[in-house]
Amino acid sequence: MTQKLLLAYSGGLDTSVILKWLISKGYEVTAFIADVGQDEDFKQAKAKALAIGAKEVIIADCKEEFVSDYIIPALQTGALYENRYLLGTSLARPLIAKKMADYALTHNIKYLAHGATGKGNDQIRFELVFLQFIPDVTIIAPWKEAEFLEKFTGRTDLLNYAKDNNIPVTSTLAKPYSIDENLMHTSYEAGILEDPELTPPDDMYKKTLSPMEAPDEMLTLTIEFNKGIPLKVTDHNNKQTIEHNLLAIFSYLNEVGGKNAIGRIDIVESRFVGMKSRGIYETPGGTILHKAYQDLETMVLDREVILLRAINAPKIGQLIYNGFWFSPEMQMLMQANQVSQKSINGSVKLGLYKGNVIILGRNSPNSLYDHDIASMDKLGNYDQTDAKGFIKLNALRLKPQKFIN
Amino acid sequence: MTQKLLLAYSGGLDTSVILKWLISKGYEVTAFIADVGQDEDFKQAKAKALAIGAKEVIIADCKEEFVSDYIIPALQTGALYENRYLLGTSLARPLIAKKMADYALTHNIKYLAHGATGKGNDQIRFELVFLQFIPDVTIIAPWKEAEFLEKFTGRTDLLNYAKDNNIPVTSTLAKPYSIDENLMHTSYEAGILEDPELTPPDDMYKKTLSPMEAPDEMLTLTIEFNKGIPLKVTDHNNKQTIEHNLLAIFSYLNEVGGKNAIGRIDIVESRFVGMKSRGIYETPGGTILHKAYQDLETMVLDREVILLRAINAPKIGQLIYNGFWFSPEMQMLMQANQVSQKSINGSVKLGLYKGNVIILGRNSPNSLYDHDIASMDKLGNYDQTDAKGFIKLNALRLKPQKFIN
Amino acid sequence: MTQKLLLAYSGGLDTSVILKWLISKGYEVTAFIADVGQDEDFKQAKAKALAIGAKEVIIADCKEEFVSDYIIPALQTGALYENRYLLGTSLARPLIAKKMADYALTHNIKYLAHGATGKGNDQIRFELVFLQFIPDVTIIAPWKEAEFLEKFTGRTDLLNYAKDNNIPVTSTLAKPYSIDENLMHTSYEAGILEDPELTPPDDMYKKTLSPMEAPDEMLTLTIEFNKGIPLKVTDHNNKQTIEHNLLAIFSYLNEVGGKNAIGRIDIVESRFVGMKSRGIYETPGGTILHKAYQDLETMVLDREVILLRAINAPKIGQLIYNGFWFSPEMQMLMQANQVSQKSINGSVKLGLYKGNVIILGRNSPNSLYDHDIASMDKLGNYDQTDAKGFIKLNALRLKPQKFIN
Amino acid sequence: MTQKLLLAYSGGLDTSVILKWLISKGYEVTAFIADVGQDEDFKQAKAKALAIGAKEVIIADCKEEFVSDYIIPALQTGALYENRYLLGTSLARPLIAKKMADYALTHNIKYLAHGATGKGNDQIRFELVFLQFIPDVTIIAPWKEAEFLEKFTGRTDLLNYAKDNNIPVTSTLAKPYSIDENLMHTSYEAGILEDPELTPPDDMYKKTLSPMEAPDEMLTLTIEFNKGIPLKVTDHNNKQTIEHNLLAIFSYLNEVGGKNAIGRIDIVESRFVGMKSRGIYETPGGTILHKAYQDLETMVLDREVILLRAINAPKIGQLIYNGFWFSPEMQMLMQANQVSQKSINGSVKLGLYKGNVIILGRNSPNSLYDHDIASMDKLGNYDQTDAKGFIKLNALRLKPQKFIN
């Protein structure tokens, strides 16, 4: 009996070969293309998949959901992986996998396939979601199948197989590194980048100019937040305002961030499978928002809430990176964070200039900043002598310390 | 009987008035000037204190110790206060206070005084150390004494008192904000900066040029580390090399960092006494090192060590900020961090350009990066099928979740 | 003008003297008696306060709210202070203080007083709540007022003052330690207990028999939970069932727990004001529930949720102990915990025997225990070979460790 | 060529069959018997292995090292797995595995085998250590090998194979559960215990009497610690003293703990492979020490150190349970804990009575308990009015909270 299979399809060489190979193995393949904002001709990709023999091709526009349910909630936590990475790919994968799982459940598909390799993180992010949400799923990951691995030992084998099977190959010349792209970021790894001493070539970057190429004039923006969600961006240079549409807001921040060289990082990171790898990421809009959140948060959140969030953030970052977006511990951590978001209201004014996000000022109806109390010139209902007792009792436990050396 | 008193003296208007006032109260005052790298004419300050009536003036050169025992250990932890502040003032205070406590213990002085206000953090950082290390200490903090507060209600009273008592006043015109400076940073707060919407004036900054003023050419550096300590800086532009002298290395990074606009932040922060305040900080050399450590660490440290360190860092940042440098919990956290430093060897190459610290490459004998295993082109003794079982067992606990929804 | 003042009144010697003293100072005092389950004749206490001169006496029955909104939520977190103390007094204080704050706000009272000393924790628990919720509150804590402290240097002064002012004194002979009591626990401290080597006298305990005095027969109970809340207790010895009334359930557990010697601890603990003190606590019902929650939780909660909760618990314990029940960080931690409670359904069967709570079995509709998968005799849809890859990839990051010397 | 193989051998049915099977596969097998305090006739086990065909049999007495380098360091952290389990088996496995790895490295053995199943935790604890310390190791875990699993589908197959191969079988009748035993604990799981509602049979327990069977008289002990290590135990009932020999001390505590019914738990726990299982543990000596450490610690450690340790403990517990004893993150956590141990000096007096460990008093030269300051009857150099300022400034951040809705 022919088994129905759902394949995460990108339109590229790898998943096109995999599509053909799966069909050759007897599966009835539905190709699932998730539009998470990558630079792709989806019509052409669909045509290609159908030409190769896909039974059906689904193009799912996930961009709005990606921003509202994945990118923004993650940015609200302040999570970074290994202190720097804003998790662009890590956030897109559970979304795509969940969309596929939902489709598979609705269409009674039990076989799911993807083109991720056995060394990377994406396989985990896909498969954990498939395994969690689809009872009795069988996962076909050709890059972990002995037969496939033997047949395809390098790019040449893929190209030959494509040629033999009339699979159209768009790029005759492959980039000397691999790219993953979505609305949040573009990432680069592998190939020449596998040497951690090598500075990436300037012409690699797709989303951002370099600081050297960026304009000589600072771009000034105001970003307004409502309960933790960006509501409006005002561009003070061109007097433009983007509001009420989160996707439009995020896309605008990407555009101006990219022009002003915001959000590039180069990092040797730790994959969940246990090895180190080197990645280059450019996250222009996400970086601007990350900085804006940081600035607003310390004005409206209590210091102990700030501390708790900062302690939770690295754990959240690791969970997202490792593929545990839908895990119960993630749910617990996100719930805790949600409590803090209701007071994230107000606006941050910032300048973008050659790679810098420069905070220019901020304002919030929930500000805990009390000018009179903070002021060094006024008493503001603050009794300075209270500090005496405060310090003496804080010192009390330190006094008898025989602990130190 | 005349009581001996040790005063933290800066040479400025406040502590000069305090010095005179303490003498008028009958104390025999030793003025303690700590050189932590601030821009100050120490000879002149000493002469001034003696002229006012100090029994003795101690100038303690603390710069080497400040770098080696405070700045570098703090940078090794990755600690930031409220996600951004590198803790320049917070690190200098316990050093000064400890030096004073040591002097007081040696010279049998039981009265210690400082000029910090009752609203700020510095009073705590001073007094916790005095209280912890000097048995039976009496702390005189005039800005928390009713009599002093009544006598001096503003700057005019201080100036009049100075005039009446022949205390020389250097600056006739006060800055519209207050400044604290040391080797690690210059900080600005109070006055006009008390409006969190106000962008600080361009001419305020002492240690850094703005990104707009910085050179058009990138400066390329290589920083070498040995067991977590910067050993050598190579400036590839002028072919200069600074090595083996931590103070010289740090000062050089300050210099080139400042020229290239590195390390400015503007933050509304939470003071330990319970209020929010707004601070502007410029930490050029510290920022460069912070980024260099971050880069090297993810290559040589295990991912779970990286996570633990990232979870500890916000707590360490709060402890330093709040004045608990010498607390037992700080000792415990620093000890844990020390374990990780022995593998922080190698070098980071980076570019400084108009506010950006751009990572260009890195290298370490302790690198956990294994090219063959990481490579997407080689198997490198890695069996891709292992990932199947790895993922399936990681998913096992997620499958039966009735937790979600 | 006569100022209205609200006094936390217990009916005992201290607060009776304070009541009189406050009246003598010209305040119009309302005495506030919170019934949190202490063994007290409230009618008599009311009559006494009125006789002393209180303008009004409020008796607030807080027992139901104490169980449902304080005791149970705390037990749901698993929080213990310093690994052992179930926080009986710490939980009652914010309730009492909040009730008083609400009353003060409604009746436009700006002066609040309590009889807690300046060395203890209770002053903090009261005052933090007063200060947080009542704008422009003035707190009168006589045990921190110089005048009061001078007048009353010991118990004899209090007794003399009582005699002189016709304040009836019930107990002629004071216990050689002080007692605090409520529905959750009875605590003992001070006096002879200030010697940490002294074993407390057997006749001290009010809520529990000692293990030596307890019955020779085990009492068997089943406790049923619904969304984290105890719904029903079945006593298998006397076939009695208590259900749907949380206060009745908790009281029953107190009764049978007390009879069977459950829940005594003796601990040297750290007060928030900076000193160590020694406390003895007996928490029979709370201890039974704590053990029952622990048992059910590991069956129905995911292991990473269990870990997160266990990491949060000590922090929650410290916050409760220190008086931060209504702080924003507490709210964040409690919100995170709430996520886990919806699956705390099912029942735990346990035996009470001479100080032991012996788990006899458990059952839950949300159990994550899967007999077939767990079984060593069945495969249960588990592929043992998956473990190979799981372990190999978990080991991968450990292999190249140059970390270990 | 014949390959040398090192097998973790217990003398029981499973590993005897595995030994024979490995020999039949052509390996030259050295049987490694680790004496970690289990109740076993090691001579007989050796003879049996040789009779089956082992090339060599190593009996490694690991008891002293087990106590000093595994049990005590773990108890010093206060770590429990899932709030209750003292980790007896989890601590023995890395010791055994490390001893085997050392032997293998010395004797150039590349093949290591064990008899743990593919569903449990022990396979991980063995294999992580083998993989970390032995380059190019090949692990043979028959219970995860298809061929072996097909051949041996149940106990009957093992018994038949034993009979066919002249393998002596000691117990004709198997227990209806499986047992693991060492110096620290005896554990019971599987078989009839796989029903989490079933109360374990009374005759199951090997190390402890039940509370009902225990003596009617309390046994009083004093345990003395030096830098965190138990130095001396005084039995006040029989006036016996055990000192200077950690193994003797621990064994004595096991003996008296067992007699007095100390240290039984029954828990549904989370295995690292992703499933829940049910285990019964009895840890008499470990439980007594755990309680003694807890008691002494809160008297000699600073409250923030206590909090940090309590936050780290659950993570340490999970790492030990999951097999990461030799991981770098474990090393970091243990190093932090070590800082606290130098002040763990003094003695704890406690009573053992029918399952209870009753704290009777404690004493330490490092006590932070200051009678005069703690006393409610004395001022002890404590100014009660300091508490006013302390509380007011602690409340300051709470006052403007718009956070609470």
C-alpha cells in the first residue's frame, strides 16, 4: 500500500533530490513549503515540486504567526543563546514543524520527512515536534539513512542524480557556505566558515550592509510598545509611521536595520548534538527590538523581576536552541515572563548608525522612575537617614564571617 | 579626647567641605585619596587637604590592583548589571573601602567618613566594607547627618562655606550633571540627566568619541589570553604590541576603544536603596574585553558550563552593584567561575570601528571546536544515525504531555 | 487633633500594654484581632481591649482565606525556608497585615502599629505590607521607639505598667520561651531556646505529641487532589471522610498529624535582619500535605518542570520568610508555579505512624507513568537501541574535555 | 584476532549469561567485580566467572573511595533527586565505570561491556564514563543488541542458557522485583513494584527495619564534623565511639540507622531516558548524615550561601542521577560547594527513633549564631531603630508597583 508522506520542502537541491528519492521509494509525497519570510519564488518552487512528482504542494504563509507567536514572545524574554544569538532559525523550526504536524494530523499522514542533516540542530527541532504531536509518526530523515548516505556522498552525487532525474537545478555554482533565511535573520555556516579564524567575506551578507557601507547619517526611530508588543514605529528621518501591523513593523525594522548595519554576529556555538560549530547571523530588526526592550524594561520592571528574568533568559535561550519550544518547562518559563509584560508600555527613541543602536531616550506610563525620589537635588519624600539602618542591617550578616579565607 | 578619623577624600568641593566640617567637629582627620585612574592632580589635592587642615593625606595608587583583582575577575564572569552595565564604579568602591579599612586597622582608626549621599549606591559599597572589616567602626556620613543636611541644603551653601573657610574651589562653574571616573569607566548622572527622555549632550563624554566622530578606518587588534588573563594586545594598524603588564594593556584598550567610540551606554537602572535612577557610562577597554571574552569562551567552554555561567552572571552583577563584593555568596560564585578560567587561553582578533567591536576570528589551544566533527562535508568519526536515538529519547518525555493546554 | 490608629492586637501582655501606651499618647486606637486559627478566647480579648480603652475592636476571621490563599499556594510550590521550615508564621503575617491595610484604607486610618520587636522578622512582614499598600502610612512600632524602649526594659516593667493601669494579666507565670500560633503551626523561640544545644522540653509542644507518645497503630489516610487543591481526605481507620471544605480538611490533617507526632523541626535559621536565631516548629497538617504533594508531583509533572520548581522553591521560601509575599518577583514565581498545578490531580495513600509520613501508593489521571514503557519485562513501544545514540551524543561534548585537569 | 573485553560483572544470572555469551562471540573477557559494599560472596563470584570462562577476574575494593570521594561529597551538597532520593546507585555507577576505564586504559582494552538494560539509567552512567575517558572505546551492551534481545526474551531463556552452559544459578526462585545494593543504599524496582499503587511487601527491605519493628528506645548519637567530613560518631546508648575512619563511621551509621528504621523512601521518579519509573530506596546512614549536615549548615553558613546551595542542589541531583558526575558543569558546581565546607565544623546531637532523626542540639566553633544579638532579652550591640530604615528602604521599590493588578 502506498504510504502518504509529508516532506518539509524548500525548493533547493537537497530537498528536491530527497523528494524524488522518496517517490522512488514508493511514498506518495506532499511537499510542504513554509513561507517564513525567506527570499524564495514560491510559485516556482511549487511548480518544481509538482514536476518532480509531488502529489500535492502546500505553501503555508506563516509570516504573521512567526512574528506574533514566536519572534515577539522570544524577544520579550530577552533570551540569547550563548549570550549573543537571537535564535532566528531556532524559532522558525518549531513553527514549521508544528504547521506540518497539524497538516499531517488533519490529513492522516503518518510519515514525515525533512532534509536536515544528522549533525545539526534542525533535525532535532523538527523531530521533537513531530514526535510530540503526532502519535505513531514515522520520521524519514534521509541524511540519517544508511542507504541515502551511501548513495549521496557529496554535492556531485546530488547534482548527478538531479540531472539523471530531470530535476531542474537553479544555481550552477554553489556558495562556499550554507545559508538559512527567514523573516528574523539570515544565517551562514559550513564550507569556508568552518575555519573559526576566517573572517567571513563581505559579499556574503544578505540582510545587512556592513558598518563601513552604511549611511553617514543617523536614522532616528521611536518604537512604541503596548503590553510588551511593538505597536508603532516612527521614522523621524522620513516622517513615516508604521503601526498596528506587527509584520509590517518588524519588516520595516529589518529594512532600516539592514541599511544601518545592525545585528551581525559571528559566534562559535554549542550544538545540542554535542559539538561546537561556527555560525554567522544577521538579525537587524530583532536586534533593534532586543535593545529597545532592554531599555524600556529596566524603567518599568522591578529590579528583582529584572534579575529573575535575566536568570531565566539563558535557560530559555538554550531550550529554544535545542528544540524544546513546546516543552512543559518552556511553558512554565514563558508563563512567568508573561506576568512582566503587562507593564511594558511606552516608547523608546533610538538612533541607528553604522552598526550602533543608540538609545536616545525613553518614556512610559508604567515607569517606576520617580524623579523626586531619584533626584540628588531633592529629598522627594525620602529620608536619607533610613539608609543608615538599611546598611547596618545588611552588614550584620557579613560581620561575623569566618567564611573568608 | 580627639578622635582619629579617616575620610575618603577626592579633592572636590563636597569632600573638601566635609573635611573642614569634620575638623570643626573636633576630629583629627586623615584624608585618603585612592588613585583608581581618575583624571586628577593628586599633588594638588594633597596640598589642598593639608591646607584645609588634614592631619595627614594618604595617596594610594590602586590602579594595578584595580585591574588585576577587580576589573579582570569581574569581566571573567561576564557579569553585567541589568543586562548592560559593566560595573565600573561598583568595582572601584570596594577596593577603595578595603584599602581604607586596612589603613584604619593598621592605624587604630575607628571613625571612617565618606562623602556619598544617602540616596545612592556608593554609601552602601563603602559602608558594607567598613562594617565587615573594622570591628567597632563608627561611620560618619555627613550627607546622612541631620546637622550637616540642615547646614548644607544646596551647592550655594557649600560654596559659601568654602569661601568662609578659605577652601580653594577649582571649578567656578559646575557641570549640569555629576561625574565619577576611574580607570574602567566614566559615569554621568543627576542634574539634567534626571530626565530619562533627554539625550545627553555630545560634549559630556570624557573617555570616548561618539561613533560619528570616530575614525573612518577600522582598527584591528588581536588580544591574547592566558588562563583568563589578557596577556598581550597587538595593534595591527600601528604594529604596536603591549604585553605582560595588565595595567598597560587595559589602558591601551581604553585609549583605542575611546578613539573608536566603544562602550557607551545609557540606562535607567535600579538602585539598591529601592529607587530607579538614570546613568550614562562609557567603558571602552572593558567593553572590548567583555566582547573578546564572550567570543573565546563559547569556543573553549562546555555548553553546560556556558549556561551555568550565564545564569550566575546576573546574580554576580547584582551583588557587585549592591556592594557585596566581599560577601561569602560572592566568594562562592567567583570560585565556581574560577574553575572555568584555566581553559580561557588563545586569542581573539577584532576590529574597532565607530562604536562596533567586530569579531574577525579566534584561536585557542583549548578549543572544543573539532573541525572534522563539526564539518557538514565530513563524517569525522560521527555516526549520523546516533541522532535518531538521541532525538527519540529526548522526545519520550514530551509525548505523553497532558501538561499543555 | 486626635489621630486614628490601627493596632495589631493579640490580647496578650505586650500588645495590651502597647494599646494603653498608644492611648496615653493621644491616639484613638482600633484594636485589630486576626483569627488565623490561634488558640485564643476572642470574646475575652475584645472585652479586654475595650476595657483598656480601645475605641473599637475588630475580630477578623481569616482562617478560610489563610488556608486557601496562603497555606495551600505556598505548599503547592514546595517551598521550605532553609531546607526545612514550612513557613507557618511567615505566611500568616502578610495576611494579617493585608487585612489591616484594607481596613485602614477603608476607614482612612494613616497610623498603624504592631507589637513586633526590632530584632525579628515579623516587623518586616507587617511593615512591608503597610508601606506597600497604604500611601502616607505612619508606622508606630513601640519596640523600636526610644521612649518606649526606655520605659519598658523587661517583663517586670510591663507587668508593673499593667498593674498600674488596671490591665488584666491572665498568665501570672510566663513560659520560659515565646510562642506564636496559628492554624498552620505553633512556633517556639527565645528564652531558654536561645541555647542551640538545649533540647526543648517535652511539655512545650502544643500541636503535636512526640513520636514516643504517639499511638502504636498506624493511621492510614487517602488524600485526593484536584488541580493542586486537596479535595477530600479519607481516614481508613475510622472510615471518616472530610471533603470540599479546605479549612475542615486542613484542620483534620492537623488533628491526626498532631496525634501521630508529625511535623516537628528544630532549626537554627537566618533572620532577614542579619542574625541567626533558633526556632522550634510543629506543622502537622502542613507536613502531611507537603509530603503528599511531593509524592504526587513526581508522577504527574515532567522532570524538567520538577527541576525548575525545585530551583525556584528555595527562592520562594526566602521571599516568604523575608516578608515579600506581595512583591512582583513573588508574583512572577507563583505564576510560573500555577502552570504546573492543573495536572496535580489524583490521590496519595499514606500512613501516619509515630512521626513518620509513610507513602503507601498513589494514583492520578494525569500520571506520566506509563507501565508498558517503564516495565523491565515489556518493550512497550520503546526501542532499546535508541539509547545507544542517545548516550553517544550526550557523551560527545564530554569527550574532548581538556577542562578536567 | 581475539579482542580483549572488560565486563562489569556482578556474579548474578544476567552478567553470568552475558559473560558466557561474550566468550562465545570470541572475546577474551576480563570480569570486573567492584566491591562497593554490596552483600556478595566475592570469592564465589570470582570462582564462578572463572568457571564460565573469564580470562581473568578483578575484584576491586572500592568501599573507602566510594565513601570519601562519592558519598560524602554528594551529601555535602545536600543534593536530592526529585526532592527525595539520596542517589545511592547513581553515585556508585560512575565510581565503578571510572575504575573500569582506568583498568581498560592500563591494560589496553578497547571493548567494555555491562549488563544494564536499554531502558534504565545505569547504562548511561556506565557509558558516559567509558566514552569520556577511553578513546576509541567500543561498548557492548548486550541488552541493547538485537541478536541478544532476540535470543533472551525473558528470564526463562536466561535460565535455560545457564543450564545448557553449566552456569551455576544460585537462586532458584527469583524475587518479584529487582535489587541493587551498595554501601549507601539498597534499591528495589521492577516486577510487582511497577504498580505505583502497590505498597511494597514488608519482607522486601534488606537494610532497614520498619518503624513498627524498630526498638522502643531512642538511640542518641553525636556526630562530629571537620571541614565538612564526619570525624567521629559517639553512640550515647552504648558509649561507643567510632572515629577517624570514614568507612567505619558510615557503616556504623548504616547499622544503627537500619535498626532504627531510618531512610526508607518510595518514589515515582523520572529516568533520563524519558520515562517515569517507581523506585523504593533505603539509605539509613546517608539519611542520618543528610539531616546532620542540614542542621549544622544553617548555623555556620551565611544565609545567602545557604540559598545558593539550595538552588544548586536540585541541579546537582539531576546531574548525578543522569550520569554526569565527571562533567565540567558538575566540577564547577562542586567547586562552588567546596568553598562552603571549610566552616562545616562542630557536632550535631540527634536521636534515632522508629524512623525519625530527631535533632537534639548542635554546636560549632564556626557558629554564626550570636546569642547576644539573637536574644530577645538583650540588645547585644544591636540598635533596634536600624530596622526602621532597613524596612523602609526595602519597601521603597514595592511602593510604586503598578505591577500587581
